[in-house]
Amino acid sequence: MEKINAVVFDFGGVLIDWSPWYLYQRVFSKKSEFEKFMVESRFHQWNERADCGENFADLFLEVAKYSPQWLSQVRMFPENFLETVGGAIDGTVQILNELKVANVPLYGLTNWSAETFPLAKAKYKFFSHFLNIVVSGEEKMIKPEQRFYQLALQRWKLNGGECLFIDDKLANIQAAEKVGMKAIHYQGPDPLRRDLQEYGFLAITK
């Protein structure tokens, strides 16, 4: 069995608290109105396509055809992206800092638009801890596609068995395991700390 040498982080839901509601609560007074907007504007569909590398401008041309009543609200998203970020998840960032101090090689593998990721990267200093970050929007492939993981491993010059992958989505965990990675299904900072202690990355404190 290969020794696990590197830890690979997902970002949204693990290190970054992200929700479109954080932005749109200043537009919609009721959660039901927001939910109607999300469905009728097909928010998750075009946002995932942006994560896959499509441009927001092109995607919004489509929105203008099938849901013109929501176009102005849709356009708010990339223009005010940082308002969708509630902040860093402090407990996980503390773990990340400890891994960095321990000289654990750190990598990032994220589903994120190439247009909006630089905004978050510039704001949060902890991104500098990573030796390399592979962004779906730049590569035009996305988790849980196995080829996305394989691309990352090739770029990092690592075998799957050398990596411990952390993600909050079970489908992404399962895909990582299929390419040989060990994986932790993230469910909060405290369970993550315990899991990393079991793998020997963090000291067990009494």
C-alpha cells in the first residue's frame, strides 16, 4: 500500500461557506420567492455549466430566451459573486493551517467558474497554502468526472494512492476512490480533525 503523502481539498462547503441566498436575500423578502427564482431561472443548471468552463455572458443569452423576467437577477450573480460567500469555515481553515505548519503537501480540486474563482482566491489568504489548485472552469471538466481527477494527479505528478481527498459531496468522494484516492466525506471541522488524526496527519490532543 502506498503511503499517503498529500491532502487534497475541495473548497465550497469545506473551506468556504457558500450559498446564493447570501446574495439574493437582499432582492427577495421571502425564501419562497427566492426558490421560485432558482427554479425558473434554472440557476443550478447554468451555474454548473459555468463551473464546466462556459462564459456567463453566453449562458445569460439563453436565460434571456427562456426566463427573461429573471435576467436582471441572474446577471447579479457574477457581478456580486463575493456576496454569495458567507466567509471562511474557520474550523477547517485552522486544520489547513496546522497541515501547512506540519509541511504536508496541500492541493486543491474545485468545481468553480474560471471567472469567479480568482475573486475568492484574492480575498482569502489561505489559498496560498496550496502547492497547486485545479479549477474545473479552467479545465472544462468537472467533479465527479474521473478524468478531472486523473488530470489533477498527472499535473501534481502523484498517484491516487498517495492522496487523501476531502469533499462534502458523496458522489465526488466515490469518484475519487475509483481513481485510487483515499477519501474523507467532509461533515464538519470536528469530524474532519478526528479523521485526519486517524490518518496520522494531526496530533491527537487530550
